Amino acid sequence: MIGNILDGRYQIIKIIESGEIGHAYLALDIRRPGEAQCFIKHLQPSIYDQRLINIVRDRFQKEAQMLEKLSQHDRIPKLLAYFEEDREFFLVQSFIAGQSLEREILPGKPLSEKQVISILNEVLEILVFVHENSVIHRDIKPANLIRRKSDNQLVLIDFGAVKEINVGQQNPTARIGTMEYMPIEQFEYNPQFSSDIYALGMIGIQAITGLPSSELSKLKDNENGEKKEIFWRYQTNCSTPLADILDKMVRYDFHERYQSAAEVIADLKKLMSFPV
């Protein structure tokens, strides 16, 4: 596959990911000056029924249109192209040079409250735009947040367009996400805008405590009253005001969470009016 040219212009230089129904590549756009790097998602549905192929094609086009709309934001990768070849589907996005947030949130190395608030604000600003466009990301996690090398800003990647187009999951609310950061309603195929806020809250808890991601699910196992809330404050010396915000972000019942990213930003702004 390395060296192959797709759509007459995208030359594959590296296989980033390979799975049963799809792949991800780093490629060069040989028609652009300097052969700019790009990121390609490749879907290979293992079906031959024309009716199902048409369903996949329609879903793929809708997802691509959604990504094109979202990529108007400067901290979401640009959609450069999407195309079909031999009943296989391709999305081409701008490549984001940088490192994932996983390199900043390290086990045993808690971040300061100032650092955590900065991360929360950066991601919330993106979520305001995403949610205004009626999109739920559903997989907010450190690996999907890239600290862009050019300006040190966080970029939100992987909106799941290829992951969703699985013929075995025609449900538009298919369960996508990562368990450590997934709230109960998303696990039960009922994601809400506040599901993304929950995931970001879990990142905040991970960052302020220095816990490895593998330990986050264990925090959910502690019964607190009649509902399963996240029991984490004993792990850190986090100030009460910030802890209260994080707790509201990760409430078990999504009705009790912040209902919008803008609400969280407003509370963080109040918090920053006082020394942290």
C-alpha cells in the first residue's frame, strides 16, 4: 500500500492505523506545491449487496458534509476531499503536526489547576462551535486532542465519520467512544451534548489527580448515595471551586450536568477572577 496513489493525487507514505473495516494513512498531496502532508481515512465495507452499499454511500456523504462544515473552525482539521473508488470510501483531511494531550497528562504527574483550567477552556471553546452545529463528538479523550506545533493550540480530531459507517450499525446513535471517558447515557446509545462535557470533565479529573486512564473507570465503582457519581476528590488537593465545576461536568444523570459548553466557560471565568 505504501507508495500507492489515490484519486490521482494522494500518495500514501505511512499506514497509521489498520482495522477490519478501515485504515488511516499519512499521505502526500502530489498536486500541491511542496507536496503537503494530509491524513486519509479509508473505509472498506465488506459487503456486496448494492442496497447496503447505497446506504453506506449516503451515510458517508452526509458525514463528509458534516466534517466540511465543522472544518470551518480553525482548531478542527480541514476536510480537503472525499471520494469513492471501487466501492471503497476515502476522507482526506489536513494533517495536524504536533503531539497528543497524552504527552501532557502523565500518570503520577498531576497538572496544576491553572494548567487544567487552560485545557478545559481550550476544548470547551471548540465544543461550543461543534454543539452549535448539532454535532456530538462522542470520543473526547487525550489521544484525540493534538497540541498543534505551529501555534501550541489544542486541535480536536477524529469525529468518527469512518467509524460510524459500519454496515452492522445502522443506528445513527451507534455506540462510539472510549469507556474511561464515556457517560452512562452514551453507553446506552443515547448520547447528549453533555456527554462530551462529561468526557472533558473526566480528562480534567485525570489531569488534576495524575491517575492513569486505566484507573478512571474504577472511580465510577464507588457508590455515593443512591447514584453512581465519580468519587475522586480524595486523590488530590484540588480547590473546592474547581472540584465543584469538575463534579458538575461528570454528574451521572446528564440532566444534572452543565447543559452547554458555554455554561462551563462562564463558571471557569468566575473562578479565574480569584487566585487559583
